[in-house]
Amino acid sequence: MAGYVGGNEPSGSLKPFVKKGASSAGPLEKELRKRLVKCFVWSVALYAEETWTLRRSEKKRLEASEMWIWRRMERVKWTDRIRNEAVGKS
């Protein structure tokens, strides 16, 4: 495996944990992914929002980033021509 210092590869017992794209538990359920996004992503993104003065452009940016996260989570491409309302409901 490339990228290891000195060319040292992990031992046989560690190989399953090092493979790219492999997880031991498999893909997460959709509801769990939604809860994780709400818990971790939005808590960081909206930290101290009570003190913000939001302008229209900033509000649009927050809404666009929210839709980007939901579309990425659902694996919806922009070329699929699916409206934001449909992505939010699924």
C-alpha cells in the first residue's frame, strides 16, 4: 500500500480496517445519517447564531449549504433534475 512511511504495510490483522472505502459496520441508515448531520454539522455551522445579523445573501447561503448536504447524503446529482422540495421530503 502506498503512502506508508518507509513502505511499511499494516500487519494482516489491521488490513481490513485500512482499506479505502471499507467500514466494518457497513453503510449507515438514512435516519441515523440525518440525525448525525443535525447533531454535529449544524451545531458547528450555527454556533452562536443568536448573535448573528443575517442578511438575505447570508440566509440564501445557509439554505444552499443545507441543500448541498442533503443532496450529498441522498447521492442526488444536479443533473438528475430533482427539486429541492423532493430531496427534503425523502
